[in-house]
Amino acid sequence: MNPVSPDRRYPSRRSLLTTAGAAALGVPLLSACVTSSGGGDDKPAAGSGGAKSADNPLGVKADAPLEVVVFKGGYGDEYAVKAEEVYRSRYPGAEIDHKGLQKVGEAMQPRFVAGNPPDVVDNTGAGRLDIATLVSAKQVTDLSELLDAPAFDQPGTKVRDTLLPGVVEDGTFAGSTVSLNFTYTVWGVWYSKSLFAERGWTYPATWADMLTLCDQIKKAGIAPWTYQGKYPEYINDPLLTMAAKAGGLDLVRAVDNLEPGAWNQPGLLRAAEAFAELSGKGYLMSGSEALSHTEAQAVWCRRQAAFIPCGSWLEAEQKSVTPAGFDMVMGTVPGTAGDALPATAVQAASSESFLVPAKAQNVAGGLEYLRILFGKASASAFAQANSTLPAVAGATDGLTLSSGLGSVRDAVEAAGANAFNYRFRTWYAPLAKAVDDATGELVNRRISAAGWSSRIQKAADALAKDSTVVKYTR
């Protein structure tokens, strides 16, 4: 199972990012004005009453209680507890109430409705609260003051400037940043470094090279690719990455903004044709469509397939079943001639979403807790314990990394500013499902690339015309 969410309907960590399009909460949320924790230098912060200073930039009242609710999934909650210990050392008079939960949304929904939410919520996992509903009901605090505050352990640097590309944007709705995501996911194509070394294979630099190598792999008696067939979003990710590389950020924006004809853009058609060809040449392992994520990944770990598409959680997820010496690494999705983005560009997004409720009793304390949690020392300890890239830049500096995490870190560094992410998954879950379903049909040769494009465009047009759906733009 996905280490973050063992009781999800489907397990991909990408699904953690679909909060905005998820079903609305079962009962209406009470309306509340969004509070902020600041004003002038000596003005007490909302919800705390403390005065601001260089040592206390968010104006925390030293003895104000702090309540923190964390999703206790595959990462556990020890990393959050350690941040609380740092908070307690700075504010020894503060009583901290920590709750590590599996079903955060189920437990928190009645508290938001009643107007007595905790001070910090890790809104992650199955049944999480719908962030779009919280935003529209003004139930979450704008985090701009936190983002502009000094980083906890990097003097002279604002919190926002310590975060990896896209992290602030991932938590921004209608111009207001209302959540911060603690982990950083990168999507790519995974392979065994040791297998490739034994066979003399080199990871392909272009899609043409990929097809050439797949022919060699197939002749060697190994399936070139498998994928988590029951969840086609996994193979959707490299397809959409290839499309973004071809058409650039204008293509991504057109898709996210529901522009007419966006799914008919040449870059998307070219990428769909590439994956149709991959399947048509027999380079997808027979029977992959019927495999769950764990089944497909187990096949890959047994070297029955050379490549598998996945996000950067794969190494942690496979830790208990990966053979010694397998040395899994992630490669960036190969591009094509004339791409708008460089070959090093990667699709990446943050997850493990933390927010401060607008009606929290200790808003300033909640913001301060996040300032500590998103500190470099906190993020480094998390990376070392969980083999997962945090959203804080430089958090893995000086660490001895596993093969998988090291390859992810290297890919992010090579991409630099060329890390991108589609937002339609976060904003419109029905469209995300339509895309996934169409891609499943495409790679199993039941529709053509043109049919894939027109089918998704029809779903996007219907969504664009639906006046009951709140629309977002970028």
C-alpha cells in the first residue's frame, strides 16, 4: 500500500493532490472570516496575544496552548512530534496537545463546523477535508505572514525562499496560500541500476532511444515496461510529462484553465501517439492492465520488467520487498526533438498538506509550529528517516542517500526552475478521472490517440460549461 494512506480507495500518492475536486463535506461548514496573525511589529497576533520581536516574528504568546493534529500514515508522526519538542523548548509554558490520526477529515469535520478546530491540521489521507470547500467557507488562515517570516534555522532567508519550486503554488487558491505541503513528489520512469549495468543498457535520453532500447530488452526476454494497470494515472504521468516538455508551460496552463481545444494541442497528441506506439509494439507487459500497484511493482522488482512509471514514493513503498542490490533509480521522462522544455524538466508537486484553521485558538502558535516544521533541520531528519524528499530546498545536503532518493534529489537539482505541475487534478477530480480512464483505454489499444484527445476534450468542455463548479486559473 501507499505509505501515506493505507485505507484509500486507490493508492497513488498523486491522489493526495486531488483535494479541490473531491466530494464536498457531508455537512455544511460554518462560515468564518479568515484571520491573520499579524499587523505592526508590536501588535498582538490573532489568536495568541503575543508581541512580535526578532526572536518571535509571529507574535506567539509563550504560554498559549497548542493543538496539533497529524495524519499518522506510512511516515508515522514522529517527525511532527520532534517539531513539537522544539516548539516546547522555545515556549516551555505552552501545553501541547498532539493527536496522530488515521482519518483526519472524519475527526476534524465536526470541529470545523462547531468553530473549535485545532491550531494545526495535517490534512492528508483517506477522507481528508476538501480544501476547496474550506477555502470558500473562509475556514483557513492565509499563510502569507508565515511565508514572509524568517526561516527558522536559515537567518536572513524568508520561509518562502527555502521551499522547492511549486510548493507555494500548490497550496494557493484564488491568490491566497492556505496550505503548505511538507513532502515533494517527483514523477519519472524507474529502473534497476544493477540490471542495466549487467546488461550494458543505458537509460534513454530521447523517446526514440527509449523505443530502440525497448526492442533490445524485449529480445532479451524481459518485458520493457509494466504499469499499475488498475490505476492508469500511473502511466498517465509520463504521458503528461512528455506533453508538457513538447508544448511547454503554455500547454500546461491551457489544460488547467480549461481552454477550448486544450486537449487537442500538438504536444498532447504527440505524447498520446508515443504511448500508443509503446503499447502497439508490444513493449507493455501482457496482463499489466489487471495488476494493482503492489502487483506491478513486485513484478518489476523481480526483474520481469525493466521500466515502471511512478512517483518518488516508490522506494519507500517497496522497501520491504526490494531485493538486495536492486539499486532502483528514477530517470526523467525522455523527450522528443524540438521540445519547448529542456530534457531535464520534471513533473513535481508537493503533498502532505498542513494548514492553520482560521478559527484556531492559537493561530500565531500554529504558524510558528509550521515555521519550525519547515526548518531545514526538521526536514533533513525527516528525509533521513523516511527516504523521502521534503519540500525544503537543501534538506538532503550532507546526507548519505539511498539509490532511489539520491536519484530523485539529482533530478530535482538538474531540473532547477524547470519543475512543473498540472493543477487540473487538484482542481477538478472528475476531469482527472476522465483523463486516467482515457489513458487506460489508449495504452490497451481500445482507442487511438485522436480518440483519446477528443474524449478528454469533451469531458473538459462539459466541466467548463458547468456553472456549479468553481473555476480556477493560473
